[in-house]
Amino acid sequence: MHRHDSSTEVLTQAVVRYAVDRVRLDPPPLDGPRTMEELRAMAGRTITTSGIGGLEALRIFGDVLAPACISVDHPRFLSFVPAAPTEASILFDLVVGASSVYGGSWLEGGGAVFAENEALRWIADLVGLPDSAGGVFVAGGTAGNLSALLAARWQWRQRADGRLDRTRGLLLSSEGAHSSVAQAARAMDADIVAVPAADDGRLTASGLRAALDALGPEDRERTFAVVATSGTTNVGVVDDLAAAADAAGELDTWFHVDGAYGGAALAAPSVRHLFNGIEYADSFIVDPHKWLFAPYDSCALLYRDPEIARLAHTQHAEYLDVLHDGAPATNEPTPHADDSPGPGLAAAPAPARAWNAADYAHHLTRRARGLPLWFSLATHGTDAYAEAIETTLRTAHAGADLVRRAEHLELVVEPELSIVVFRRVGWRPDDYARWSDDQLARGESFVTPTSWRGETVLRWCIVNPLTTEDDLAAIVESLV
């Protein structure tokens, strides 16, 4: 099983050929789900005592299982948040798997961690974080938000010198925040104040002011973070980040920015001004598998002062001592005092030590999941990324114009980034569901309903540079 022989060579060629052919499908098939019963009947029993052979397993995957998965890189996959990985990133994902790299420690994966940190540095520069910033790639935005908020709570308790160790923490976020923020609060057994958002779903200075004024002294003391969103997942608007930074400063607490979807637009000059204030963040996340053209799964998690995160997250065990005791000083960002460390936190010089990526989030074992993004960035350059994001922004705004011109459609929220939310005039929820199901069944598009202020509406999320105005026009026509 672990030796290469003639049958393994045949399988190798078949797998590589399948992977390359799939990457180059233009467009890929949209495909669609099947029931458990259908898959059981079509695939048969795949796990047996003697095995079914690699070629047969690959055939079942290609003929049965893959077509039962919707292709998130299809130009008309516009639901949820799609993905559009570059060919370079996908091919290098194969290399990452083949390289058997453990990405948790510098001792075992220093070369991989170095490359990941190069990609993280590019993102940190987009945000405006100091040279001392750093972080790690985790699985997704949920893991990133939780890890950042765990570090925030650790810092809050440390600063209280034990006085708040048994106090239930509290965080402030917008009612438009991603569900993972509330999930993080539940996992941490913390309370959350959901600040009412404006009519367009944005967290505003006035909303924050009202929330702050409503906090009593005890709640102010137990607030360990203010969370803002740079691109809400449902409608794609950016919170007033400067106001959120000010609120964190008033409370003398941590400022976290969730940019899982929208943070990629920091690379687009046309909308960079929407993110003013993000440079004060104490932590920030963005998912490269969303709008930075990397394969699943990948979330870039950054800290202004990574030493806080290291102290909060490092796991200690006898067999791990070699990673932490007397480790060489390697590849750590040069620590220095920063003139603008962010509300409530002063940058603390980190001791010289190896950059063990596992120390910066709530994980230990980790794949070097930032490498496909690094390889694609290294291959194409950051200017190509900026232009690809600008392309999707232009397409989204062209789609909004199509909606404005269609008598049977109405915009619900003016688009800010690459999400367009609109209604079909006169439709009820079952009309939306029936149309969406029919579009998928015919392989035309994957556009699912969402809700806005209690109303069922439609939503396009455009992150694929290959999605065109003609694609959107065809969808508009199908809604007549």
C-alpha cells in the first residue's frame, strides 16, 4: 500500500489527468445534488475488505460523486459566497498534499510557514497593520473569528490581573455580523450586544453611540471586544470601521474586523476608501477561498500584536517542549514599537523565537493551507489580483444596472461591493424557491433566495472574474 508499483503508476497518471482536465473545464459543469438513496444505488459499496482498486474508486468519484456536488467555480454559481481559484492555486494544492508538510511548527515546516507569512504580510499591508503584525492561516472565518476573540478575551483578563478571571465577558457587534460571531460567543460562554444596524445593514456611529450609552459600568468593564464587519455576507456593505475603532478606544478594549468575504476588496483601489479605520484593528480575518482566488479551505488571521495571540493560544505538553524551549529565532516579524497600536492596546515586543504557526489560533495540527494563495500570488503578482477584484466589482455594478432597467425587478439595497440584492415584483416565497430549483435542475444558474427585513428576495454574490454581464442578463431574462 505504501510502495510505488506499476498499478500505482497507472493510478498516478489517471488522477493527475483527471485533476488537470477538471481545472481546465471552461466552464465547469454546474451539476447538482442527489439524494442519499440515489448515491447509494449509483455508487454501490465503496469500502470493502479487499478494496475496489484506485481506478474504480476514481471512476465512481468522477461519474457519480463529483456530479452530485455543485461546482462553486461555475460563473453562474452566485449563491452563498462562491469561489474562483486560479489554476496556479489549484495545481499547487496538489503539491501541498504531495509534500506531506506539517504546517504547525517552524521546526517541521519552516519553509512552508515562511511562504505563508509572505502572503500574510501582503494582506497586513493592505489593512495597514504595522511591520510587527503576523498571524496564521486557519480553516475558515468561523475558526478565525473564534481564535481572534479568544485572544481578545485573554488580553482583557490578563490586564485585570486575575480580577475578571471568573467574570463572563461581553462583546459588541452589529446585528448584521456573520453568524460565526454569535457562534464564537456561545462557544466562549460570553454575552453579546447586537447593535442595531442602519436600513442598509451597516453598523453606524449613531448606533454604536446609543449602544455605548446604554452600557452600565459593569457591562463596560466586562466588554472584551468590539467586532465590525468589512463586507457583510448577506448584502455586502462595510460597517463604519472608524466609528467601531473609536468605540473600542472609548472602552479601552480590543477591535476585531471580520472581513471573511469583503476584506479582499482592500486590494481594489476603487473601493479602498470604504475601509477607512481598518488600520486600527487589533485582529482581522479574510478568507482567500472566497474572493482571493484560492481553493478551499483558507482563512488568513492577522494580529496587530501576535505576541498576545501566542500567549493566549500556545499549547503546552511534554512532547512539545522542543518546539518552545530554546528554539532558534527564525522568520519572526521584527518587533518594534508602533506609533498607532490601536485602541486600548500597546504593541509589546515579542521575544525572539521560531514562528510556530499553531501558536496563533485554537488549533495544533494544521495543513499549510496558505501555500496555494502564496503560490498564486508569487506566480501572477498582486497587480493581477487587484485587477481581478476590480473586474468582479464592475460586473456586480453592471448587474445592478440590469436590475434597475428591468420592470419586473427592484433593487433592495444599493450595492457597495460585489453583492446585489433584489426582488422579483409580485413574487411570493414559493415562487422564488420554484424558480431557483428549476434553474439548478436545468443547469442554468445557482441563485438561491435570501431574506432581508423579513422579505424573501434574491441575491447575487459575484467573486468570479469569469462571470459576465451576459450571465447576469440571462438570469434577469429568466425571471420575466
